[in-house]
Amino acid sequence: MPDFSQWSDAQIGDLIVSMVPMVMWGAALLCAGVAIWRGPRPVTWGIVFDRLLRYLFIFPLGVQALWAFFCHVLIPDETAASIGWAPSPFQYEVGVANLGIALGSFYAAFSNFQARAAIAIAAGCFLAGAGIGHIVEIVEDLNFAPGNAGPIMITDFLTPVVVLVLLLLSPGGQQVPSGPLMPEQLAKAREDLEKSLNAVENAN
């Protein structure tokens, strides 16, 4: 058991930066598992995908982005050091961008397919760009700081990829025709109505 009392603030900060992405993923999988277990029966793939998506939006996208917002805006110097950066005014903009992702993700968690897809695309662009930036810094500057080369670099790619795949596999991801099928739907409704009327007449 490590003696944390002997650790410096920087070491503790590096540990937190390394742990948060893994904790967020663990929380998402645990909560999704509980929700599926306590959910309706029979359990369908649609229910599984929905619960996984809900808690991925809440934790790895929502809570983690909110944490990034607080770190970049409220403790920018310490945050920059954990990434291997020099402090920069642009951290405020990064923080506010993360706040937008967090709030959008919390909304999408309990919303429809379209809202989830929109937030997933926006967050995916941001996270993939950040992940590429981490790789470039590793290659060019040998930056192996926990906030650059740690688990957060992996989840920058893992989270949006998994979310987008689940969206494509979910029932809401199937194309739902609208306008062109309207005449067919009206014809089917008219046919059902005629059958019902005939059944009533025959009964009389």
C-alpha cells in the first residue's frame, strides 16, 4: 500500500489524471449493467445498446468533460503541468468547450437518437483531435506526461468510437422512411378500417 502522505501534490495530481478516465468507464459499465439487470424483460439488444449509450454519455462524455472544464478553468497551471504543457490562456477556451460537451452529453443521455448522434459527432471530433495532438506531442517532443500519454489518450479515441458504433447498432440508427411511405400507410389504415367494418357487419 503506497504511503500517499509522502507524495507531492504533483504526484497526487498525476495519479488523479490517470485514474479519472478509467473510473468514468468503470462507472458507465457498472451503471449500465445494473440498469439492464433491473430493466424490462425480455432483454433485447436495443435495451442493452440504449443503457450503454446512456451511461457513456453520462460518465466518460459528461462527467469527465465537466471535470476537464473545472481543471482547465479553475486550476489551469496544475492542469497544464499534468499534460506537459506550459500554462496558456487557450486553456479557458478548452475548458468552456468541455463544458458544452458535458451539458450536451447530459441532455443526450436521456434524449432521442438524433440528439445522441449530434453530440457524439461533436464530441468525437473534439476528442479525436485531442488524441491526435497527444500522439504528435509524444512523437515530436517525447511528452509522456500522464495527462498526455496516459489513459486519457486512449479514451480520447475509445469513447467516441464505441459511442458511434453503438449508435449505428441501435434500433434508432436504422433509417426510418417518412414521406414516401405516407400513401402506403394511409392505404394500410384504410384497409384495416374496412376489415373492422366488415367484421362488425358480419357479426350483425
